[in-house]
Amino acid sequence: MSTSKDTIAHLLEQLEPLNVRARAMFGEYGIYVDDKIAMLVCDNTVFLKPTAASDGYQDAPPYEGAKPYRLLPADVVDDADTFRALVQASAALLPAPKQKPKKKSQQR
């Protein structure tokens, strides 16, 4: 079962006013905070990228063969202030995204 668009809309609403966006990925979603991939949403379940800020939450793979992420319980996600603070703290600890090299223009 894939994640519903309603779930993603709810999560983005919970995270306002953070700089967040969702991107569809293989029927599921990645949530970016400040252009850093901070969490995955698979089968309507939130998996936060592991950082020291999310220590204490259960580790679980978001899909078969994936590295473990932190499984966030529904009560944490439903409490907007707690959820936003946790995501913001985790995103602050993630490295900046790597700059993609510019493509060389083709000369004719």
C-alpha cells in the first residue's frame, strides 16, 4: 500500500512554518527540510533520518532492504509542536546536500 496524498498534506501542515517540501519517490514520499532529505513516509508511516536528536525512538527500515530510520509513533506526529521541534532539530544535524556539478554545455 502506498502513502496517501492526504497524509502528506497533513504532515506538511504539521511542519509549518519550516521550509519543507515533499517529493514522490517510488510510490512513497521523501520529505525535505531546507533541501535535506529528513524523512521518508512509507505506507502512511513516518520514518525520520537517524540523528542524535531522535535517539530513543525505535529503529526500523522504511522498506525491505533499507537502512534503519527512526520510526515515529502517531502520537508524536499528531502533536504539531513536538513533531516540528523534533524534525527541525534532526534536520539541523544533517549534512548539507552535496552540490551537483554543472553540466558542460554541448558545443557544436
